[in-house]
Amino acid sequence: MGLTNNDIFKKLRVAHKLRDDDIVKICALVDFKVTKSELGAIFRKEDHPKYVECGDQFLRNFLNGLIIHLRGPMPPKKEKQEKTPQ
């Protein structure tokens, strides 16, 4: 059986030594609001009654925020200058 979004999220949390506060701030970088209680439900074991599956959108927003957190925001794109014939 493959990894679930919850498994990936847990592994990223451990690998980057992130706390709940850090994850909330990372999600805020991409204007995605998440609460500590939502995170607690995602990080529970699958057999727990309050377990919640981590959706694709949730994981995608976290990954986009993590990129900004680690690399910084993308620099603005430079417009191509038109070449003048010589």
C-alpha cells in the first residue's frame, strides 16, 4: 500500500522539525488558514475516532508554503526586452 497524504505530511513535519505553530505560519504564507486543532486531527492515528484525512488541497497549500518558507518568495519576473535590429 502506498503513502497517504497524512503519511507524507507527517514525514515532512518530522524531517523539517516543524511544530504546529510553524505549520500554521507556513500555511499563512500562501493565505491558507489552518488551526492547531485541524492539524491535531490530521496527525492522529487512522484508527482514532477524530482522525481526518489530509486532502490534496491541504497538502498542496502546505507544500507551496514550505517552498516559500525555505527558499523565500519568488522574485518578480523580468520583462523581455525587445531586440532592436542593427
